Amino acid sequence: MERVEAARDLVLGYVRALNAIDEAMRVALPSLERLVDVVGLARSRRISRSDHIGTYFYKAHGAGCRFVSDNGTEVDVDFAADGNEVFDLWRLRRYGLSLPEPVDVTDQDMRSAVQSLQPLLTEVRPGWYSVAN
């Protein structure tokens, strides 16, 4: 059970980090309404595809964006068609391994943790999760 608790803490940490990034980006870019707008601004060349904003380095990619804090913690997120942030186990694992004290948990423990966090999290398509509205 300890492993699932560690995975649960990792998932909650990812969600908190994502919220902190959203807040920091909106402070740095007042025109930003939602985090997904970073990708739109990069595609329209109003901002660079990768740059440093505040305490984060960001790199817009495909359907998402990777954010790395000054301490090296990495949060990679994709965006659904409606603009909601979505993530999978791979992104959660990368986040865990990038922490100052790395956390590595199995996919099974992570799946159990995500399931235990419903209704906070919703599976939007097989293996992809979003924070419920």
C-alpha cells in the first residue's frame, strides 16, 4: 500500500505543479486566459516556441507544452480539443523522476493512484487523464 501512497502523492504533486505553472504563466502573460493559450501564442509566433518566463522554461510541442522549473522539475502536459490539460502515465513518471528527490513508481501503482483520485481526476480517453472541472 505504501507504493500506491507514493504514487498518489506524485500524482497530486503533478496537479499542484500544473496549477502553479498556470498561475505563474498568467501573471507573466496577462493576455493568457488558460494554459493552452501558450501553445496558441507560440503557433501564431506572438511568443517563441521555447523561452524562459518567470521561474519556468517552456517548450511548446505538438498538442502540448513542457515546463521546467528553475529547480529542474519537469511538467509536460498535452491539451485536449476543448483546451483542458491532459496527461498520461509517461508524463507523470517524467515528473516524478525530475523531482529534487526522484520518485519512481510502477505503471500499476500509478494507475491505482489515479483511480483512487476519482472524481478529482477523470479518464478522458484510455490512459489519458484530466483534472475534473
